[in-house]
Amino acid sequence: MVVIPDRVDTLVAAAAMMQGITAHYLCHSTYPVAPGEVAVVHAAAGGVGLLLTQLVKLRGGTVIATTSGPAKADLARHAGADHIASYEDFGATVAGVTGGDGAHVIYDGVGRATFAAGLAALRPRGMMVLYGGASGPVPPVEPQELAEGGSLFLTRPTMRHYIASREELLWRTGELFGLIADGALTIRIGGTYPLAEAARAHHDLAARRTTGKLLLLPG
């Protein structure tokens, strides 16, 4: 449990917690983006993606965002994405933006559909941050593949290890709520559903009809 500051609405706080903490640990701790570095953010119009895009930009990074259509591309641009690519050809976009050097980091919550192309799009000693598998689990990876790809790093983080102490939880939520209160971080609530219609929320999410965070409200 954390205290919600007076300047932050309770619905916004609820929408920010899980996905906001995830976005925070990804770009502050798993791979701390430095100014000028190039990051690929997959599913950039989703709940984590929109927040991660904003946080990477606040850290001075360049964001190549993948989305599945024009409407979601507009959302990613509004969040600060510098370049938009499809899931099928993001590697070509990375090559063009970096002059063939590759991305410093790829934040991949999609999994199977983007993983192999993501490894190929990294620069030597780049990092693949695989934090989810919306398209399915990735196949086994031989360590030698990472060597041949450029001494790459691969990590599979999960949130509980990044809020392992009370102090770390308060640090992350304190930074998130502070950015929200100051207007530096925008939380998009993509829809609200009565708790009795939780199944509909799950169906909409699975069908990729949603953007941002969905909230279930007790009636």
C-alpha cells in the first residue's frame, strides 16, 4: 500500500500503479536509458508502452515505437515517440535511425512475434529486455546466439524483484506520483468497466481494441 498525494486523482493513481512501476523499473533500473540512446518500445500505445515512451523521453532517449495501426501510432507520437514502425519492419527503421549501428535497448512485451528481429536490431553489447509475451513465449535461446549477435545482453525482469523492499516501492511510486502531479507524465485511462462486466474488459483487451489502462469499478 502507498499513500496517494492530494494532487493525484484516485482513478489516475490506480491506473498508474502496476504499469507505471513496470515502466519505471524498465528504464531506470533494468536498462537505465542515457541521453541520446536509442530505445525500441514495442506495443507503444499500450498501458506500459505509453508510460515507458514518456519516461524514456524524460531521460533524454530516442524512442522508436512499434504500433499496429494509424490511431495507435498517433497515441505513441503524442506520448513523445520520435519514430513509428510496424512490428514487421521495425528492424529497418532502427537501421535507418542509427545508421546501421542498432538500438541500445529493446523493451519487448510482445514476445514471440518480435523477439528474433529484436535481437538482430541491437547494436553490439545492446540489451534485450523481455518483460512480457503477449504474442506467446519466445523459443529457447542458445547463449552462443548472443555472442554472435554482438555480445548481447538478455534479461527477463519481473516487477516483484524491483519492489523487493518498502524503500524501493516508495521511491518508484513517489517518482511516478510526482511526475503525474507536475504534469510531466500523462496517464491514459482507455476505458472503465463495472466490475460485473470484467469479462467484457478481458475480451476487449485480448482483441486489441483498447489503449492505455483499463479500470474495473466496483458498483
